[in-house]
Amino acid sequence: MKLKKLFFTLIVLILLLASWLLWRLSYIANGYTSKYLCSLAFNSGLDPEVGFDTYVKPMHVLFAGVVPEIDREHKTVTSRYFGFLRPRKAVWREGCGCTLLVDQTEEELRSRYDPPSIDSMTMAMKTSAALWPEGQAVSRDSMDAGIRWSAIDSILDRAMEEHTDDPHDRWNTLALVVAWKGRIIGERYAPGVHEDTPLLGWSAAKSITGSLTGVMVQKRGLDISLPAGLPEWDGDARKGITINHLLRMESGLDFEENYAPFADATEMLYASTDMGHYAAMHPSAAGPGERWAYSSGTSNILADVLYDRMGGTPRALHHLAYQEFFNRLGITSAIFEHDESDAFVGSSYLYMSARDWLRVCKLYMDNGIWNGEQILPEGWVKYALTPTPHATDSCYGAQIWLNAAADPSHRRCPGLPADAFFFRGFQGQWIVGIPSKGLMLARLGVTQDDQAWSPEEVIGQILNELEK
């Protein structure tokens, strides 16, 4: 009898634990699904039902229980586990993209609606017949007549081919654009995607957050050597964390860059109303500047700093991003999404067309100058592409990945030159610049195995053709 009672108690405890885990996990699963499908549908204009089956479900068995509901009239997505458990809603606002609701209502969020503006010069560039990047036209006529364009086309066609029908292992390349000597020489898009489709860069957004910090230095005299000045850090050692430490991922904060359930990055993105504040509240694991640790939390702290230094209003933040940066580069597709605190999600939620991602890359290829104007401070590109002192194998600069290890075998892309730099993101987002070769590549997609797609083979094959 005692054994039966003990067994019964154990079963009850297991069921209670399983119920608690499902309660917690369903909250994150519903949140991810609502946010992702909202942005896919209303930023990118792609089919959310297809996206759920093709991009979301293959991520984890947990998503099999999620039931999303797309409201196209009000541009929201609400997901419920098993169709009823723990609903989560994401809300789209024009120019602001989708925000996952955590503590606010849809009405409260919409009451602060403040879309960015696109100036007339940028709109004129969007319809210009000039060649990219000054306009939107693409032509090979001015390029070297000896290039075998049929070979270039074959390389790009092969790169877009799927290697399997298994939804868990597909590459799902959505856009692939290659530019050489400042001109696009080839581009390919998946069905439903075109040259103006805004696509998610995931952590490639960090490089744009770093760029906006450079604009603050150039236009508003921001001193990155000074402490970031967060009120959360008053009175302890964290008050010594500078903006430079944040840019270089050397804050010393104890933030776990892990996307498993309950991990810091997951809780920040899908259960936090103010992502920068969530990250800033973490204790120190080391002193400022004493260690390098890649952290999405650090980038969201940096986004909060930009928001506060611009005056703490969405309008001022939009002015920085759009009037002082995107518009000047002729970027018309950018949608930098906000959390509930109104700051950008500087770590992860920027949508741009592949061509526009390459426009930012070209800015770094050209030492921060665009059409003769110094957009980034003089010396900023050198600073951003200089390895951070404690970064493993010289792999990181200031919000930008590097290929600078002295030993080629230790580089992220051993077959590419040491001066290659990358705006990189989850699921195989690659924006690559190689100054010594004059080559740039943008690849955006949804590859579940983050290591399964690499730009190295495509770039190597293209360079072999261009350098013959």
C-alpha cells in the first residue's frame, strides 16, 4: 500500500511538473510564433500560413501545439497553445513593424503610433533610373566584357537550389545578391520575394545599431569613451561600463546568449517589455573591458542608450535612424521594430531588402562616405573593423564580425581574406564585405541549422570567375 501511494504521489508530481513546464514553454512558443508571423506577413508581405509550416514548425517539436490566428484587417497575430492556452498577440504599426505585447494592451501600444518619414530625395532615388546603389537599376553593360556571365549565373542558380526536401534541413534561401566594384552583378529571389521585400536580418541588426551609434558620434558629439550612464548601474561597478564596452561586447555583464527555454536571450525577446532594461539588470561576471562575450542583451542596452540620448521619444529615435541614416543611403525598405518601451530591438529585429542591407555594407567598404558625404565619423570604419582586444581569434570588432585571425584555420571563413567582415544573424543571415576584392554579398533566409549555409563556397566560385 505504501509503495502504491508513493507511486501515485510520484505520478502526480510528474504531471504537475509537466503542466508547469508546458505553461512556461507555451508562453514563449506562442510569443515567438505571433511575433515572427506578424512580421513575416505585414513587413515582408509573405504568406504567414506557409511561413508557419515552413519556417516555424521545423524549429522544434514544441511548435506543433501552437495555433496562430492572423487578423489581416487589424494586422495582428494571436497564437494560443492547443488553440486556447496562454494567448500572445503581436501588433503591426506602419513604419514601426510588429511589437509583441507583454504588459500592454493593443490600444495602449497604438496610442503612441509615430511612423517614420521618408524624405523626398529618398523617394526620388527609389524610382530613379540610375544604377544601384544611387538608384534601383541593375546592369552589367559597364562591367568587364571578359567576364563569363553565364558562369556567374550558374553559380547563383546552384546556390538557390535546395539540397533536400526535409523541412528541418532545407536552406530556404530567400534572397541572394552579389555586388562587385560597387555594382550589383547578380541577384536571385525565392518565389514571392523581390528586390524590395524587407527581410529579417536577426543579429545582423547589431551592425546597424553600431552604425547608428557612429551617426550619434558624427552628428551629435557622442563620446563613446564615457560611461553609458544607465540608472540601473548607479552605485556599483557596472557604472564604469562605457559605450565603447557595449559596442565591443566587453561590458562584463553576466548575460547568457542562449536561445533555449528560460535562457536570458529567450526571456528578453519574448517575455520582456523593455529588453535593454532586462539585460542591464544582470549582474557583472567580470569588470568592464576584462572579457569579451557576445550578447544580444548588450546590443539592446546600446539601443536604449541611443533612445535616451535622442530624447526618449519614438519621433526622435526615428529621426536618428531614418533622417540621419537610412534616408541618406537611399534605403527605403528599412523597418526597425520596437519593444514595448519604444526603443528599437537593436539586437535582432531589423527588416530590409537584400539590396538595402548591401547599401550599409557598401558604406563600410567606402570608409563611411556616401556620395561624398561623411555619414559615419572619420576613422569609425577602422575602429569598427579593428578586433576587440579580448575577442576570440580576433573574430569581433564593434558590433561587426571579423575574419581577422592570424591563423586562417581559426577564421570563421578560412577561405576568405582576412579583411572580410560580416553582418551575421541567426538562421544563416550573411552580409559580407571584402574590401580587398571589392566584393559584397547578401544572403537572407531561414536555415534551421545555423552552420549549414556558408557564403564561403559561393564567394570563392564567383571570385574565381571575376579574377580570371
